[in-house]
Amino acid sequence: MDEPWTISWVWWITAVELPVVGCMFWLILYGRRESERALLRVYREIQGNLSIVLDGLAQSKLEVARLYATIADLKDVEKRLTDHLVRVETRLNLLLEGDARGLSHWPRGMADRARRLADRGASDAA
């Protein structure tokens, strides 16, 4: 018993490192489990809120379609679009026929470019 007391590596592993490693393992396992539970709670809450928002959006779309888009308004928009497309078609026909009056309001370079494209299209068709 006269020997001085020394810390051996077996005692160090048994008394210090095994409990520390065990605690670290428990902390990691507990932290992971708690984070998965929290993530699942957040996911369920987001899904619930998303379904509420989507239902509200569907109701809003239905209300807008029912209250604000009348048949007369839709027919008016359709007529205006059709008239505009007819005007565009007329301008393109004038361009293809080479009528300079139809191109008077176009910038010079754009009218020339359009004529070249029309000429190239006519030569490709022949």
C-alpha cells in the first residue's frame, strides 16, 4: 500500500469515458427524437393551414367569377379581342401586299424588315 496512486488507462475508460460517451449517445438520441417530433408537428400545422388557404382561395375564385364576370362583360371582352385581331390581320395583309399606306405609322427599319421577311416567305413558297 505504499505505492503512489496513479490513474491507469483502464480506470480512465471505466470511470470517465464510458459515462461521457453514454451521455452523449443519450443526448444525440433524445435530440433527434425531439427534433423529429417538432418537425412532424410543424408539418401537420402547415398542411392544415395550407388546406384552409386553398379552400379560401377556391371560394374567392368562385365568388369573383360569380359576381364580377358577367356574361355581358365576357362578350364585350371577346368582341374587343376579336376586333383587335382583325385589325392586326388587316395590317399584316397590307404588309404582304406591299401597300405602303398600311405601314406609314411603322418605324422605317421595322417596315423594311417585315417586307424582307414577306418576300423571303413568298420566294420559299414558290
